[in-house]
Amino acid sequence: MANIRFREPSIIPGFRLTFGFTVFYLMLIVIIPIVGLFLKTFELDWESFVRIVTGPRFLAALQLSFGTSLLAALFNVVIGVLTAWVLVRYDFTGRRLLDAIIDLPFALPTAVAGIALTALYVPQGWIGSLFTPYGITIAYTPVGIWIALVFIGLPFVVRTVQPVLEDVNREVEEAAATLGAPRRTTILRVILPPLIPAILTGFALAFARAVGEYGSVIFIAGNIPRQTEILPLLIVFRLEEREYAAAAAIAAVMLTISFAILLLVNFLQAWSYRRFGNG
């Protein structure tokens, strides 16, 4: 008797309808605007495009935006993992309040955050005045930009690591301790590996948010060309000058670099899931 194969029913009913809606939504909201951005860039000739993306002002803004975003995301990985650890592993007074404060950058308008940070870190501010006697200026410098990016990126790391940390089996930790493993070894070889995919996810989200951040940065940055001018602000300047093709070119380069970095992070995530997925 010939083997007869039956198609297994889809777990999700109406797969074709939901899949078609998903593709249509992505095309409408994501793909079409990106294609339009690159088409607008093609209005420039090659020499004009090269002149824009190799100019000293663009390169300075590119280095500042991606450099501070990378440093902020790396810092948030360390602080975010520690914060998630405290929230999950310890029970203390004010724990729920601290847990709610973590989400404050999500709810707070970015412009409000920028004004608040600027008021704190200017030379006359509560925190900035503490550094002024030593000749250290925070606001209107790359350090101020970094602080703003740390502020808006921290919740992404905490909220991606926290649920995974809650699911870590403590019996494995106890078994490692029973077998005589030092606490450092238990953390590095038992607790940390299952967290790596979540840490990479949090890093990618924090980095992506930081690269495109505008509202919380413009107030504390100072916006000095070639010193404290970020790429999103440079794009806004080009739009105000009605140089739409130049603005599209800057945005296209920014998008391409961001996509390449996020693609690399996704490859690392896939590798970490295969390597540490089973804990």
C-alpha cells in the first residue's frame, strides 16, 4: 500500500489570512518607506552622494552617534544585568517602586527627559555643579549625550534579561555549590550562559534606540557642528534647508550601518541560542 502523507493542520487557524496581513502590514509600514528613502537618495549623482557622506561634518556626526550609542549600550548591558539580578534575587523595601521606575524612560516624553537631564548636568545644575570646581563639564559635551543614551536604553536590557533570570533553575546553582564550585565559577558557567541570548537582545534594542534618539539628546548635546552634533540632528538641518535628497542620503547610510550591526547581533543571538539554548 502506498504511503499517504497528510498535511498536519496549522497550529494557528487562518494561517494564510494572518500571514498575508503580516506581509501587507510590513510592506506598508516598513518596506515601502525604506524603499522610498533609497529612491530619494538616487536623485543625487554619485559625486554629490560621496561629497555628502565623506564630508567632515557628516563623519564627525557619524562617529559621535554610533560611538556614544555603542558605549551606552555596553554600559547598559552591565548595569541592566546587575539591576535585573537585584530585582529578581533580592526582596527588599521599595523593590516594587524600583521596578516601576525602570520603565520611566518608556513613559516619559523624550523632550522632557532631555530638559530634565540638561537641568541636572549644566554647570549650575545639582549634579553639574559638583564637577564644575574640577573643570569638568558634562552638559553640551559627548559625555552628556552618553548619559542621555544610557537613560533611555537601560529599560531594554533590564526587561529582556529579567524574565529569563526568573526562569533560571536555582537547583542547578545549588548542585554546583554542593559539588564545590566557587561562586564565581557558578555565575560564569551556570547562571550567565542561559542569559547570553537575552543580553544580546537587550544590547541590540538599547543600541538601536540610542542610534535614532533625538528628543532627549538635542537639549543636552549643545549641537555644535563637528563636536556635539548627532546624525538625526544633521538630518533635521538638511530638511530645514530643503535639501531632501541630502537628508535621505544621510538617513540611508545611517540605516545601512545600523542594519549591518543589528544583523551581526542577530547572528550572535542565533549562535548563542544553539550554544546555550539548553542552559
